[in-house]
Amino acid sequence: MANDISARPWKLDTPGAGVIFQPQVYIKFVYWFNPALAGDLATLNDRNGKPILTLRAEAANGSQTFNLENWFEGLIMPTLASGTMYVHVK
């Protein structure tokens, strides 16, 4: 699998792949689909390594939504233990 930012929403499933998007980006919300186990971790950072979201799955197979509505300096996903991250951008 590979991160796909060619359409909206962005579909991210490959952590540690470096900078996903370099310029500023407006992220409306993030949908973490189907994390496998309670306690699985996921992180989204800006291109400078500053945290945007640090997540921990609350339940197995329990998808979660996070409303951000803000501008960020690029996007990196260093950690994704399981599932798929859908990033809804403007």
C-alpha cells in the first residue's frame, strides 16, 4: 500500500514515508478508520516535526474522527500502528 494524496480525502496507510505534503495545508478533519487493537498509536506532525495529532485507539476496530479546522506547515505521519488515516483537506 502507499499514501495517496492524488484525490480527496487523502488516504494515508504508510507511516514513516517522510514528508507527505510540503506546503501549507488546511486540514478540516481526520478520520482514523479501523484501528485494529485498543492502544494502537498514530501520529501526525507538520513538516517541522511539531505534533498535529497524537492518537491512541480507544477500542479495537473503533474508528475515530478529529475535527481540526486549521492551517498546518505540511504533513508527516511518523506512526500508524494499524488502520487507515483519511485526511480531509480544503
